[in-house]
Amino acid sequence: MPPQRPAPSARFTPPSRVRAAAFGLLGTVALVAFGLRIGDVAFVDEYAYISQSYYADLFLTGEWNDPAWLDFPGYDLMPLPKYLIGTALRVSNEPRPGPAAARMWYANTHSTFGTPRTLTSARVPSILVGGLGCLALAAIGAMAFDFRVGIAAGVLLMLNPLYALHAHRAMSEAPCEAFLMASLALALAAWRRSFAGRASGFRILGLLAGAGVAAALAVLAKFNGLLALMTIAAWAGLAWAIPRGAGWGWLWFATGSALAAVTAGLAFMALNPYMTARDPVYRVADPADAGPLRPGPLGAWGRFRLLIDHRRAMSAGQQRIFPHNALKRLPERAKVVAVQGFGRFGPFGPATSDSTIRYDMRQDRGAFAWLPLCLGAMGYAMAYGRMQSRRREPPAAWAVAAWALVSLTVVTLYLPMAWDRYLLPIQAPFSLLAAAAIVGAWDALARLAGWKPRLEPS
């Protein structure tokens, strides 16, 4: 029996030229908004990445077996931000600090390098990928709900004080979030196609292979990027669980999800020479060097495990050094996520925050509005997804809800410190859910007032 044709959709779909203009305007405004803050006071960790920007030179010149890849800086910080910063310094003819600068920064984390122009140049990549992240979220929103929701979500993310803060800092957060959302935008396009009666399987595989590459770029910035692969896995389970007519789209998506994981692993190894560099002169590190012993001739899997173990050790060390910010019990983590994650780091939070105060009404009072809105938006997404399913459309609203739940769960379970950057992964999905609920409420009011906007089939 052939699959039934979808019922007409209630999605708002303006002409393609209008959509292109709106996305272009959103990207431009985001770049301007983030760029206006390029002269902000430097954050100490920015110079950790600047001091290691010489890794970009090693990578771009093909020196993938240089012993420096196995030094402590080679695996303490992920390489993509260093590549971006080093490339920006090359383009602007700014000198790159060398290994001595990296050792100096570890000896004194308040060390600075170069001139003010060095910092300005190093921040440009974060501004660019920050704008990319807003566009990727808008694309996800347009696919999952409609065009208006996508644009509103991009604007909410642009206005989010935590996202805006990292979208101009020369660090790892902005690249990680941007490529994570780009990965999910490609995966959602594949997920929607998997619901077609005669799914184009090879197109699904191609989109998910691209999602795997984007996920690898996210992980090459920060391990938070693994949330992309976790979310894609959740979507594979969701696609299998949702009843549908004839077709094997769910199987194509499941196969593509495995392909995305494999592609991500291969891209991660190809773009991170630490994973494959040979060290024919393996030796114990000089005691004057920063960090522990070199990893030695471990295989790729052993080196990846060393990266994981190293991050765990660093988190444990942070908890010892900064006990006032340490979170060692799940109830503490959940409270910080609820109060800070939806308070000072939500869209109603202050432009700058003070992490030395765990709970502060002045900083966190925005949670009284944002947290209930986000919880209500989760319910709205579940109802909207059910409506999509009844219209025999891909229930993409459920996919967005799954992304938000995966991010919220992982952040709450892992959160080692009450620091802003650990709460960044929940901002984008909940901005999208809130945008959907706001647009839905507007439509409901419009219907009550007797005004019906022009809607077209999607």
C-alpha cells in the first residue's frame, strides 16, 4: 500500500527571496552585534589559546609528526580554536607566539602576548562562527517549526548574554556551539527526509556524513561537541519509535547515524595530529616543561582515552583549586542549572556575571520568567509535534525537544563547576523552544482577534 500524502501544513512559508534576505540580515546583525564587543577587556584563558596558535603553522605546513603535537599543550587544549586563531594572525600579519610562550602561560596564567591588535585579530574567528551559530539555529527552527520561529530563535540566541560573551572571545566555546548546531541542522534535514514514503536514502547518508564532519569540528573545539552525536543517536531512536506508513526511512537514518559517528571519528583523527603523530625520540618531558609526561607511542584509542582522562583530571583539579565554585553532588548541579542556567545566563540575565556568588537575586531573577517559559515551551513542542504527526508531517518539534532534553541531562549530570561556559550548551535548544512557544502564542492571539496570516504548504 503506498504511503499517504501529507495533509496541508500550517507552516508560514514566505518566498525564497524573502527567506534569503531575512537570513542574510540575521547573520549581518549578529556579526555586527558580536563585533562591537571585540575591544572588551581580555579574559585570561584567551591568551592560553593565543600562546598555542603556533599549532596552526605546524598543521598548515604539513608538520604532522612534529614532537610538539605530543607535548602537554598539544593535548591540554583542543586544536581547532588554535587553528582558527593562528590563521587569523597569519592573515593579519601578526606574529604567532611559540612554545616558550605556551610554557610561560602555564607558569603564569595572567601572562599576555603580543599587542592589542593581536587580541583583536584572534577574536575575529569567534565572531564569525558566532554568527554561523545563529544562522544554524535559525535553520533548525525553520525546519522544525516554521520560518518565523527560526528567525526568532536566531535573534534570541544573539541576545543571550552567555552566547554573546563567548561569540567574541578567542576561546573554544563559540566554534564548538556553532559547529554543533551546523551538525544538527544537517542531521535534522536528513531526519525529516527519513519520514518520506520513498526516502532518498543516499541523500540521507550524504547529509549525515556532513553532520559527522561538522560534529568532528565541534569536538575538535571542545568535548561538548559530543552532544551532537548523542543527539543524532537520540533522533535515530525517535525515528524508529514513531509509527509511520510504508518505507524504510528510519533504517536509512539509523545507518546514516552510524556513518556520522564513523565520519566524525575519521575527521577527528585527520584534523588532530596528536592522534597519529609518531614520536621517534620519545623521552620523559623536561621537568621545566609544563604538564605531565608525554603520552608516548600510544595507539589512537589510547590517546583518545588519555584526552578523556585528562579532562576529568582537570575538572577534579579545578574543584580543588576553586572550592567555592565546585559542584560535587547532583542536587547542587541541578540547582545551579535551574537558577544560573536559566537566570543569569538566560536572555534576561545581566551582560556580565560574577561567578563568586553562587546564587544572587540580582543576577538570577530572570529565571522567574525564563524557566517557566522554557518548561511551557517544552510542553508546546510536544503538542506541536503531535499535531505534525497527525498531519503526517515529520514531527520535527519532537526532535528539537529531544535535543533540549539530551543537552539538559548531560549538562546537569556532568557540571563540575558553577562557571558560565559549562552552561552554554543548554542556551541554544531552549532559545529555539521558547521562540516556538512565543510564535505559537502570537498565532493563537491572532486567531482570537480574527486575523489569519497567509499560510502556504511547506
